[in-house]
Amino acid sequence: MSFEPGIVSEEELGREKEKARRLRRTQWWLNKIQKEVCYYCHQKVGRKNLTMDHVVPLSRGGKSKKGNIVPACKECNNKKKYMLPLEWEEYLKSLAERSVDL
């Protein structure tokens, strides 16, 4: 599946980003980052190094809801970009296969 720009309007993206900013200021988010661990790589990176990631990206129709937001290290968040969970899993598998071949 490929990324198709323009699926979500700029107005809708703005609303969802504002919802995410509000969630970032809640006790719920503070509890999520308390363990200081990235959802994807499971590394302890510290609270200041965690970003808020949408599992289903906003650009792909995801929403800023508690069930769609996880703490991610900057590296994982940057690599994941607009990938859906299945695409991200395939990416991680390809990395694992490459490291075995080396």
C-alpha cells in the first residue's frame, strides 16, 4: 500500500493535531511516558526523548484518540513516518532479515 497525499484535508489534519496537543498535556499522556520506553523498539530512552506517534498516521486517516497514540523514540517515529502498522511490521522484518544475512 502506498501513501496517497490529499486523502485527509488540511482542515481535518489541523483539528487532529490540535487534539494531539491537548492530549499531550493530560495525565493520560504522562502515564504513557512514565516508563520512558519506546512502543516500537522497546528501548528505554527517557521521557524527554519520547514523541507522540499516531499508530495509524493522521495523513492516512488516523485520529488523535487514546487508542491510536503511543510514545515513540524520535528515531522510530522518523522511520515510521506515514506507514500503517502492517507496513511498519514488514519494514521491521526486512531489517531483521538483512541483519541475519550480514
